[in-house]
Amino acid sequence: MAESSPTAIRYRFDTVPADGKAIEVAPGIKWLRMPLPLALDHINLYLLANGDGWLVVDCGMKGRVTRELWQQVFDNELDGKPINGVLATHMHPDHVGQAGWLVGHWQVPFYMTFGEYFSARTYSAPPQEIPEEWQQDNFAARTGMPAELVHRMRKGTAGFASIVEPLPRSFRRLHDGQILALGDQRWQVIVGRGHSPEHACLYNPALNVLLSGDQVLPQITSNVSITGTEPEANPLQEWMDSLRRLLELPADALVLPAHKAPFTGLHLRLRELLAHHEQQLSAVEEALAQPKTAYELLPVLFGRELHNEQLMMAMGECLAHLQLLLARGAILRERDAAGIDTYRAAPAATMTAALQHE
């Protein structure tokens, strides 16, 4: 009999862990929370039973508060066992920020995918002085943003190192399809893309549990952005492909996300996310009946006033939608004499030719 998907997302726990405390969510799995100084004010972290100790999954952001809460966990939540490994699902600061300190404190291995580890190392390295004539850095200016916002966007990840402890000098590489043996439990590594270069999810078939990191979140959508580092990337296509791949997992898996609460209803949530972005793509395409810059398209996707980092993330996500539409042949891009990109809907004949080519 075919497995039916639930008709609603259901949250499995009535409470969330208090600061410095843990809740057991499945045999050998503990759920922790650490605060974040952001609008999204927390991150979920997990402890996985690993033989005679625990493997930490994700680390929290660098800072005194996070470190003190980790010390409370060490003192009260480990059942007398040590930490014997640290794993970061991906390179964003709330996930990898305390990794170096945790690894150094316990003198244990550090697990990460190749792309995530070296991305984090790159972003946390001191900036290089590159001669102006070598840069050809018109990425932000091409969006049509006002000059003061262009300057802010060009700064990019300049503050990354201030919220991330120095990373371990070595790591143990995770790769897609790998089976990670933790004591008597087996976890399959599933690499997703789009939100970050090589995001590691972990699935335990025996427990039917998916540690989804930021790849699948309830209630909110993960940011999928183009940045100046790789301005012609197509991360939204990669992310949607990754979501479709997760549909191969059981519909009733318990999902342990990096934000909000553990839930069931994986297939329903995956389809909601895919449908949401298809709707956003359609809205952008419809808006481009008249030519517009990326900056002029922000109200189409977000419909609210954006400030500071919100604006930078929104622009990256807008560009990701535009790049996918370009790849589909649904829109065209033209650059004017000032170097600003304008987008418009493609004629029907052009779209038909592009679809036939695919």
C-alpha cells in the first residue's frame, strides 16, 4: 500500500528547551536551543548518541552567552558522557560560529562537507587588497540600487570573522550518500544545495528521523541568494532540486530543523516550499511585462519595507529568482550604458525555443 502524506504539519513537542537544557526527541537524540541576536532569535542544535559520548550537530554563534550555555549543557545534560565529535551542517555563522571552540575544548574531530568547510574558511579569512582594475565588481551596481546601498552590499561578508571562532585547521569530510556510524546508529548524509554550497542533512532510517538543518524549515523559508562571489550561479534551481530529492524520504519522518520546532509532515512542507517559489517566479515574470531592474522588483517578492541586512538578503533572493527565469528562457536581461541590468519577459517564440532546447 502506498504511504499517504499527512494533511497537516504537526509539531511533536509542546515546549521548547530552556536555555542550557535539553529535551530528548528520539532515542539517543537531544534537542538544544541557543539564542541569536537576530530577528530569528534562536537556533536548534542537537546531540546524537555516539558510542560512549555525544556528537554535537551545529554549534551556535560566537559569543560569551553561547559559550556559557554550552558549559551548562556540559555540566548537566550529557549523562556523564563526553562530547566526542562536532558536526556543522553548513557554513553560516549561527551553525559554525562556536565550532572551533567546541573542537578545541574537547579535542575531538570536526565533520563538515568540503564546500562548506572551505567557504567558511574563505569568508573568515582577512580581506585581501585587490587592485581596483582587477575587480570588475559591478555586481551590486547592476541591480539598480541607490549608490549608498550598493556600497553596503559590496561589503558582503566582511563581518563574518567577528561572529565565528577560528575554524579547526583540519576536518573530516562528509559526502553525499556516506553512512556515518555513531555507535549502533547509522546516519545517511544527504547533501543539499542552494541555501549554501553543500549543506549536510542527516537521515536515520531506523528511527525515521531527518536532521534537516536549514534545508527544510517549518513556517519560514530558507534564504536562497546570489552573491557577488558567484554572480551567475543558479542557487534556486539547485535548492528546488534538493527539495524534490528529499521527497524520496518517508512522508512521516520526524524532521529536526535548525529553526522553529520539530515536526512531521515532510512531504507536505516540501511541496509547500516548491509551490511558494513557483508562485514567486510567476509573480516576477508577470511583473516583467514592463522592463524593470532587480531593485524595482523587490516589492513584487516581499511587499514590505526592508532594512539593513533584510534588504541585502532580499536582493540576493530576488536575483536568484531572476537567474532561474533566465535559465528557463522565460525572461531576457539587457545591460544599459551605465552598467545596470534590466529584465523583461521573453517573447513567446523565444520561450518556446528555449523549452524545446531543454
